[in-house]
Amino acid sequence: MRGRNSGFTLIELLIVVVIIGILATIAIPKFAATKDKAKLASIRSDIRNVMTAQEAYFADFSTYATLGQLQTATNYTFSSGNTAAVAATLTGYTATITNSSIASSITKCEVQVGAGAVSTIDGQIICS
């Protein structure tokens, strides 16, 4: 008399694979949204770093810096995938950081400090 073979049947294995597949289809979109949130956080971090660098530059030179001047004076670089624009005057600046690889509708943040900040609240970061 033969002993009973232990192990899983083909049906049991198929059921486990189907359950894992269902769980994966639920989890994958959640991870994609998390990636965009991380990219947006890097934009906000970069804009705060620009604000700090501008204040340090102003303390040294009594004027606000353009993007090129900031990068030369402080060796400042941006997070991977982010691009920046900084417009400076004697009394303030406007900085914009964008990341075109974000899939959601919010791909840039902007801050305006001094220089007659009328379109935004002075020093408040606005993302759109």
C-alpha cells in the first residue's frame, strides 16, 4: 500500500496565485501616487532651499541673486528632475521650481518674496 503524497494540488496553487494577483492590482496604483508625492516633496524642499540661499546671499551682498549667482556663490544644485527659474530685483525675488515627470496636475511650486508681491502672499509657497 502506497502512502499518501503530501503537497499542494494544482487548484490550490492556482487559487493562491489569483489572490496574489488581485492584491498586486490593488497595491500598484497606490505606489505610483506615492512616487508623485515624493517628487512634489522634492520640489517643495528645493524651493525652501532657494529661499534660504537667497537670504544668505542677501546677508552677504545686500541684494537678491539670480539663479546663476546663487549656484556660483553657494554651489547649490537642485534635486534630480527639478528645473528652476529665479528672477531677482534689488527688493525681492520670484522662484519657480518645476518637475515635468510628475503625472498628477501639480508640477510646480512658486514663491515670491518682496518686490511688491501682489499675485501671491509674500513668502508663501504656492503649488499648481
